[in-house]
Amino acid sequence: MPAPKQLQPPVIIIPGITATTLYDLYPVEPEVVWSAVLQKAHDRIALHPDNQPGQTYYEAVEPARVVPVNPFGMVYGDLVEALRYDLTSRADRPVPVFGFGYDWRQDCAISVRRLAAFIDEVLARTALMPRYRDAPPREVDLVGHSMGGLIIAGYLASTGVDVTKDKKATSKVRRVVTMGAPFRGSIDSVQKVAMGMGLLTGPDPQDREREAARTIPALYQLLPTYKGAFTFAPGLPADLFDPAVWQPSILATLGEFIRLSDARKDPATLLAEYLGAAKAFIAGVNALRPTRVLEEGLAAWLPIVGMDAETHTRGAVTLDAKKKPFFGFAPPVNAYPATTDTGDNTIPLAGAKPDFLSLECLVGVRKEDLTFWEFRDRLLVEVGTFHAVLPKMNHIHKLVIRFLRDDLTWELRAWPVPGVAKPAWPAWLAPR
């Protein structure tokens, strides 16, 4: 008897930072403490100073039990529905597509562990579906936007699977799509911590949001590490992960949090913990080698990057009148197509390129890829960012579907990044 045909595997979508709604389950009737549009209770999402690094971080205002639910539907709903119904040839048999709602405040290493458990759950749930019983799925496909791409890379780097050495080893991931993932970070993360403004979580400066941001470990894990991201005043360490280069106002905020929480840590220790965890996580992500953990190697990864939008790409740590460190930021730029000094309004192109993928692998998209009929999304770009709209673009939906589904014959086009003459793309994808 021939082996049952392997069906399209289930898909998990991992959203970006702040794109998962947070509920406080401590009240008898659960209360929303964070949604991407309507509710932002900064004091209730701030994390306690006495949390232990590497463990789950709990809230500064206790008692509480803040948990994540699903990704924000306004951004990811269209993508979920497109994948459910276009990854199958039968409309009455949609492919199971799950949103991985995670607590984006936590150290990304914690979210990685929770993604690992969620992958096992998705495989087990899918195996119970009647049409999958004869051929239970062994792998999932992962689609990550923004920080979701970092979490995917962190998961793959931590699995311990090496399909090249152990022929019996099998990965639980078949293919990966990332969209605007800040593998090498974003200037906006520093702006958010330093000034309370930046397009990662919203453009408007708010003191309470800035103070809450300074207690969020994951935000430090988006610090830019690409070459030339920051310059440093003479006498300062040329390292954003050294607490000595951080401006005193951040330590002052952490100190006030410690006082209000009656915590035991001192501000310098707390900042050093955040930066140390960030440095370790980023190092792990960029040590990933997809050829070792994915059976299809580099061909199993579709890295989509946004280009041709004004983006903050440079910053500086200077000294103020008191000879104390102070963050400064160059105006946003867009040098496309002359150089790679461009981005998607939020993530610089240099920050979107990981160590484990070449420029030739990157699949570029631009605002002009939005069709005439996507006028609502065009409006969102005007009032928000191109970065935030990436998961909503019809063109990107087609790229993702064609990449994950082998029986399609679509031929699509995309933009090579500046300086690339011959992209290393799938055969069905041609340069514009």
C-alpha cells in the first residue's frame, strides 16, 4: 500500500511587537490592558524590577495575571484568511492556520520556548482532523512579521536539530517566511527607550509609554547591531550593550520604578540585565545556520524586506554639557536605489539582513506594490508605516502562498535589494 500523500502542513503566524492583545485575567471579568488601537494601560503592562532574568517577567502592579491572546486582527486577519483558503485546492478543506499570540514584553528567549510548545500543540491538534489522520503532519510552516521573525530564528537556533549530521533527525519546521524582521535591529528601538517616540509602537511621544518601554526586555533585543548604526563620542565604549553609554535619564526612570515597586535591585544592575539578555539573544539568532536545521536549507526561507521608504538608519551617542551620554538621531533617509541606506519606515534594510542570509536572498517589496484597490492600506501607510502594512499587502500574500504551496504555477516578481544583480531566489520569482 502506498504511503498516504502528505497534505499541506499547518501554518503558524507570529506577529510583531505590540501586535498581540494583552488581557489581565486577575479581575473576575478579564480586562484588556493592551490592544493595538483602543486600550493602552502603560502602568499595568510595566514589568517588575525584581524579575529574574531568563524566567517569566511579572507585572510591576500586582496582583495581576497578564496574558496574551490572538494577534491583532486588523493587521493579520487578511493574511490568516488568505492562507487558510488559498493554500488548498478545495474550499471546503481550509488549511489550519494558527496565530501565535505571545507576550511581546518578555525576553524573546521566553517567547521562543513558548513557540516550541505551541508548535507541538498545533501538530497534535492538526493530527486529530479527519483528513490528516492517515498522514499526520510532522512539520509546520512559520510566517513571522517584524519581531515575529526574530522569534522564529531564535526557535530554530535553539532546537538542537542538525539534519546535516544526523540523518534520522527531523525538523518540526518545513519552511519559513519573514517580513520586515529586525535581525540586526532598528534605530526606532533606541528612540522608543530614550525618547518615548519611534514607529515600533507608535509615533507619538508619551511619558508613560516611554517609562513602561524602559522596563520591557524585548525592546532592548531590537537594538541595532549592523555596521555603522551608531557612532560614539571619544572615551565611550563603542558598544550599545555596555550600560556606560546609556543616558542617565534611563537609569533615573528605572530607579523610580524600583522605588515605587519597593524592589530590591539597583538601576545599574537592572539595565545591565536587560542589555546582557539582549546581547545573548541576538548572538544566538545570528549564529543560526538554516542549512543545518531545515531539510531544504536556504531554499526553505523566504526573507521579505521593505524598501524605498524614509527610515532612521543612523544614531549617535554624544556627551552633553555635563559630559554624560546622550542619544541623538539623524533624520530619516531613503537612498534607494543608489545604496542600501533605505528601509520600510521602521526597519532599515541593513537591520533586516541577518548574518545567515546574503543580500542576494532578500526579496524586496516597495510601497508601489500596493495595488490601486488597496486604498485602505495605502491610507494606513500615510498615517502609519509601510512596515505595519506588510502583512496586509496582496502582493505579499501571493508571495507567501506561492512559496508554501508547491502545486501552483504562478510566476511572480519582486525587487532585488540595491547592489544585487542576480538574486538567489526560487525559480518562479523573477526580478522587476
